[in-house]
Amino acid sequence: MDTDSNIIRTEILRILNESGKIRGTDLTNRVIKKVGNEKMVYREISSLVESGEIGKKMYSKSHIEYELNNISESINNQL
């Protein structure tokens, strides 16, 4: 993993730690403001969902929510 990828992952996890559940568009917009690369942000979110670090609930194609699966474990890994 390169440094940009680590920065994006950290930012995604930080936002989810603050917010709990958050809508997918809100999450990506907040991360893109800090990092600036939309394609990499979507890749990292998909990677985190596949690895099981974050959960994804799909209500419809336009309404997707993300949340941390295990908050205490995620905080310990970041520290």
C-alpha cells in the first residue's frame, strides 16, 4: 500500500468513528475534500468492505450506508 492509500483509509475510518452510520455519498464527499482523488476513495471503501472492517447496508441503488463493524478493534488498530 502506498501513502495515499493509507491516508484515505485512515480518513474513512476516522469519519466513520465520528459519525457512526453515514450515507455513502456523504462519506465519499468528505474524504474527497481531504484527499481529492475520487477513484481511489471508492477503491478503498470497497477494499474495506471486502476485508470486513466496515459494513455496507444497501437500501436502494442511491441509498447506501456504511458503518464500522467493530469500533473498539478499529480504534485499537489505528492507535
